[in-house]
Amino acid sequence: MVRAQTSHPLDPLTAAEISVAVATVRAAGATPEVRDSMRFIEVDLVEPEKQVVALADAYFFPPFQPSLLPRTKGGPVIPTKLPPRKARLVVYNKRSNETSIWIVELREVHAATRGGHHRGKVVSSTVVPDVQPPMDAVEYAECEAVVKDFPPFREAMKKRGIEDMDLVMVDPWCAGYHSEVDAPSRRLAKPLIFCRTESDCPMENGYARPVDGIHVLVDMQNMVVLEFEDRKLVPLPPADPLRNYTSGETRGGVDRSDVKPLQIIQPEGPSFRVNGHFIEWQKWNFRIGFTPREGLVIHSVAYIDGSRGRRPVAHRLSFVEMVVPYGDPNDPHYRKNAFDAGEDGLGKNAHSLKKGCDCLGYIKYFDAHFTNFYGGVETIENCVCLHEEDHGILWKHQDWRTGLAEVRRSRRLTVSFICTVANYEYGFFWHFYQDGKIEAEIKLTGILSLGSLQPGETRKYGTTIAPGLYAPVHQHFFVARMDMAVDCKPGEAFNQVVEVNVKVEKPGDNNVHNNAFYAEEKLLKSELEAMRDCDPLSARHWIVRNTRTVNRTGHLTGYKLVPGSNCLPLAGSEAKFLRRAAFLKHNLWVTPYARDEMHPGGEFPNQNPRVGEGLATWVKQNRSLEEADIVLWYVFGVTHIPRLEDWPVMPVERIGFMLMPHGFFNCSPAVDVPPNPSDLDDKENGLPAKPIQNGLIAKL
């Protein structure tokens, strides 16, 4: 066979492909003015139909599994090439204030095409009316410069004792949608203002001094200040000696000196294998993807289960949106409700982990490529981190009769990336375990978004953390989109969702000792039935089952979604941000797979005037879920009531959920994990005599 392309259909776009896509769209501009006014918000892969993925995985790329394709009379017809890859571009016209979506077919792409030569074909271009696309870092920088050069703003800062504009930080926030004045006919930002105390200190925490009382509205299309009002003179908070995260001496203390080195060593290398973006580890295999909006994407998750072969679990896993609403009704906090994926882009704000990585051991990194605002290609080196972690005990038992003790240590494979959105950092992690579990975890850290107080003032909507300084209460919500495929080949639709609640048996003949309780299952037959909330009192969870595959006990195989700690919005039902975030009203939504249903708040939540766009509208079709290609939308969050201990930096807070096998295996997959060596050469220090098989050695 002739291999038509070197990239798997699900691999992220290469730098060369992005260049070709941009050049193709720019060349298609009708006039020089149109071409010059094009601004490139996103260039992303058009993910192919699932049958194309099956074809690629059967004959062209690992796992090379022909059984993924349906059987045909006379044997399979093996093609000589795959369809060409396609790119999808979101383009903002700065002159006309129009947003358009372009599809470009990438015929032949070579590294040399970055110089300008391209072989792409425009498949379609569509103007999307009445929307604003996500903001770009270039726009943020331009907005800051425009505000700082605006004479009334400089005068207002002078009234607050600030004349050095190098001390001033202008954080542009999307305007959201609160009334018709925020309509997407204009591209708007309402910046928040902060002020440093030292311009020559790179570790200066500028967020420690918010500048309140100033209202600014910026036209981001033309980069002009539309509205300015110095509404109230609120004194700048005094310079808090604890505000910075520099060395201890600068904060009146000393750094810890009693932390001894901890080394994670893998003398035989890692247990995982990497082939391009295809990963194999401890019977798991999957592909790594990355998008400007979602960041990390996990594709084609499957488990190798002995004689049963490669068993699919999920087609696609990602975090598709997040919302951060604040609970203070005062200006400007009432309008702080950022959609960090849809208004900014989690992937575009990802870190290069070359600048600091919290992972230890043998690490495999993956780069990410993006377009910048003007169509150039930028690369975030070491953007995604892949590594193994020792995770304590996997299982343990001691037989009191024989004295025999057995213990196995747990290993997990972690895939992660970290992004910064203004003051907050978010770490997104997918953990794969040896017992068949998949854990989704988000780590929240960074710096609090603060407000100023008048002398002697307190606010019940936040925590005073320093003189003249308080941190408002707020919530963080995340949406995980999980395109499940439990024991389903690509294109099969044999899954359903069952809700499980623990019930207490009523007193009577069946419960004479009043101790009985049981798990009750209910099939979620349609989308409206499947709008569900967490209930820890009944141990509520949900199982995705295959309707045509059974385990050795005759029950349907499945994977269950087990919630972690969670919450729902505390804002009133008429809160303005819920117009755009109706998907926050429930913890679980279930839909049948539809290719264009990707974003729970619609593709363009920025200044979106439409009520309930996205998930809340799709489910009104009330499509059947009794046997379908199931997509789970799990909404989870945390309510943050700030503490003094969250200042000046917020220690990591973890939230997430678990996907666990439920009748998927005939017994525990953990039973075949080998034990650790029991003979120790160095009893005193507890060092194993030989390396743990494919494992980690930690020496304290």
C-alpha cells in the first residue's frame, strides 16, 4: 500500500499544515483590503468521521487492527490511501467586524511550505452573523497600551498617586452579555486595573493592588476607549509586606532549609511506548491530541484484555468549557464570569513546561502549534507532559491464619498540561490506572482576583486578606465532554446510560433487622430524562453500558462515572451569566453523538445574546438514548471561599471525577500486577536489592 500521509487523521495539525491553511485562506481573500484585515483566531484540525479513524487504525497506523472495520462478504476492501486532512479556521475581519469559518483541504504539505508555497483547497467559507470570536493575546496587549495612553485614565491614576504607567496592569476582560449594550455588533472589553509597587521586580505581585472605581469600555475592533468614568475614588491598598512570592527574606521570614532531596529514578526507562501521538502503557492505548480551545484531547482509549483483545472505552475525552462566576454584587465583580475556553482558549494559554514542570521521573513532552493573530505559526515547546507516577498501594491483604501478606503498589500514567488565564493557573490531568480506572483531575492554583476596600469597610461577599484588600467568593465550573465507546467499534451505537441510587429498604418482612439497603438502577431513556444532578446521600453514579456485550455473569459490560466533590451555581436563576451558561444548571447531561455538538455554551459565548445556546437547546430534541452513540457531559465545580492561607499564592486545590470499570472485566485487572521485590540488601534504608520491574525507585 502507498502511505498517503505521515500524520494520523487525529494528530494535531503540524506547523506546516497551519501555514498552508492560513496561506490558502488569505489567498482566497477577494481584495487586498480583505486579506490585510484578516485576523486568525483559531486554526484547528477537522476531525474525520469515526469510520475514517477506524480505517486508519486498521491498516495505516497503530494499533493496526483490521477487526475495527465491519466484516464484508469477500473480505475487506483495503484502500490505498486515506482522505486528505482538513483544517478549520476561525477568522475575524478587523475591518468589517465579521467572523467567518473556513474549511481547507490540505492536499500536500511539506516543511518547505512554511516559506509561503501552499497546496490547499478552500472547501467552504461561511460568515457567522451576530457573534464575537475569542479574544487574542495581541488584542489584550494593544488594549492595555490604549488604556494607559488615554489622558483621562492617566489623570485618574494621578489622583491615586500613580504617575508611572509602567506600574499599571490592565487586564482586558470580555464584556459578557448583560444587556443590549453588550450586543456583538461591537467587539468590547471591560478591563480590570491593577497597580504594582515596584516596576523593576519581576516577582512583584501586581494583583495585590486592584484599582477600583474606574469604569473603562474599550472598542477592541478599532482600539479606542468608548466609555470612561472615574466613579469613585477608592484608595489603593497599602503595599502588603506579604504580597509577593519572592524569597522569604523579602517577606520578613526565611525559606525552609530542612527539605531533603527526593529523587525519582527509572534506571530501565519508562514502561510506556510512544509512536508519534500513539501511546501504549500497561494494557492501555490511546492517542494524544491538542486544540487551541480545549487544550489536551485524549482519543481512541482502549484496553488490551487478554483473549478478548483490544476493547474500546472512549472515542474522545476533553474539557470543553469552564466558567468562573463571582458572588459579589458590587462593581466590577458582578460581571466577572469568564468563559475561559470559549472566550480565550485553554490550549492557546498553555505553558511551555521548559519554564518549569512539576513532573518527576522520565518524561515525554509533546509540542503544540498554533496560529497567532496575524496568521504566523507559534510553537509551545514541551506543552503536554506524559509520565508515570507511583501512587501508593494498589491492593493489599494479610491472611491472619497463614501470616502471608501480599501487597501491590499502584502505578499510573499521567497526561497533562497547564494554562494561565490572567491571575489563575489550571492544571488539567488524565490519569490511567493499572486496574482499569481513568481519573480526570483539575488542579487550581495561581493568584486570587481581588478588590479594594475603603478604610474601615468590610464585605460579606468575600474575605479580608490584608489591609484594604479582600477576595470575593466565587465558583469554578468545568465541563468534561466524554464521547464514550464502551465495547463499541467506531461507528457502532450500542451504549446506554443507567443511573444508580442506593435505596433504604422499608421496614417489614424484607427488612426485619432494619439494616437493609440496595442499589436501584434506572435506564435514562431520553435526553430530558438524563438531565441529572449529583446526590452523595444516595451514592448516585451513572453507568455507560454496552447493550450487546456481557461478562461472565451474564450482565452487560460497562464503565461508570463516579462524581467527586461537586456543586451547582449559587447565583439566582435570573443571573445574567446563566443566559450563556445554562449548561451549569445540571451536573450531568447525556446526548447521542452529533458531530457539530462540541461546545456546551455554543461555539461563540463571547457577548452571546442568545439564551441557552448549545447543550440546553440540543437536549430539547429529546432524542432517544436507549441504544445510542453516547456522549456524557459532566459539569463539576468548586465553591471557593478564600482564606488568609490562599494569599499571596493559592495552594493547589484538586477536583475531578473517576471513570471506573463496572462489569467490564471478569475479575480485577489489578490481580496480575507483579509484587515488589521483598529481599532488601539495605534493610536500614529500605532500598530494594534490584530495580522494581519497569518501576520507580525513590530514595529519601
